[in-house]
Amino acid sequence: MILNGIAAPFCSLMPPAVSAVWFPTTERATATAVMVTFVYFGISAGFIAGPLAIGSGTDSEIISRLQTLFLGEAATVAVLLVLVACFFPKQPPHPPSRSSLEQRHTFFEGMRA
């Protein structure tokens, strides 16, 4: 539960941050909505894929399948993280709007202002 709690802010805060940098103002609401929808779609897919991958059997068989499932998920996420870190640029090659060119303040600078 602690790891879920740590991951929750990133899932909630990343869609608006990505849409502010990568999309023009007329498309930001739609981009944010699509990204948030896919976050919830991924969560709901886990409720379907988990029981399908585990099935039924003795306790030791279920534990073995769970460990395999968790290791497979961890490996998939690690590979995706490395690919995104290596190939996904910080900003698009051309700014999508004038507002994306604006200098952004850090949280504490904004609070002081």
C-alpha cells in the first residue's frame, strides 16, 4: 500500500504536465483526459489480467505463479522506463504554442511571488 501511495501522485500529476509541454492550448484538455483515462484503464486491466494469469491450484502453485507474474511485470516496466528515458525527449522539436515557450517558475518561486 505504501508503494501504491508513493506512485499515485505521479499518475495524477504527469498527464497535465505532459500536456502543457507537448500539446497546444486547444488540445490540452483532451490530451489530459486521454492520459488519465489510460491510467485508469491500466489499473482496471490489472484486475482482469491478474486472475487470468494466476488461475487456480494449490497454494504453492499460486505463489509460484504470482512471483512469476510480479517479476514479469517488473521486467516490463523496467524495460519501458529505460526506453522512455533514452528515447523520449524532454520537449518537442517545435513548441506547440506560445504558452509552452514561457519560462516556468519552480513551486517555491511561485509561492514567494
